[in-house]
Amino acid sequence: MSVIVRIPAPLRRLTGGLDTISTDGSRLRECIEGLDAKFPGLKERLLDEAGQIRRFVNIYVNGEDVRFLQGLDTPLHPGDEVSIVPAVAGGI
């Protein structure tokens, strides 16, 4: 099953400059595993040592934050769009 993954600029050096990647997976976890198989090092940028989404990484499926869905177990369907968005920190 093919989903589209949008890659943010800071991670494109791992994907050879690609900003979108088509990959498979029936759950977000499988999608990330597939991405890491094609582009080694991507998974460690997205997940922490405990295998959870890093604190300063946001992942959306069709515009919905996976933290408010089923996290890494969020189901994916053909044509879904996964967006990886690094959190922006700052302040006054």
C-alpha cells in the first residue's frame, strides 16, 4: 500500500534531496521502518531510544497530529499523506 511522505528540509540530506517519498506500510511504524530501510539514519532522527516519536518532531497523517490519533500505531491507507514537521522552538 503506497502512502506519500513529505520530508522537511533538515532531513533531505538523508533522502538525497527528495522532498516527497512514496512508501508502504499499513501503520505509521511500518512506514518509518520502510523509510529507514531506503534511507538509513532517518528513523533515529524521528524516534528516540525508547522507540517513541522524538519530542521535537511532529508527524501528521492527512493533517492530523498522530499524538492525538494512535501514535506509531496510526493506521495508514493508500493515498494517505504523512508529513514530518520539526518543531520550531524560540521565544522572546
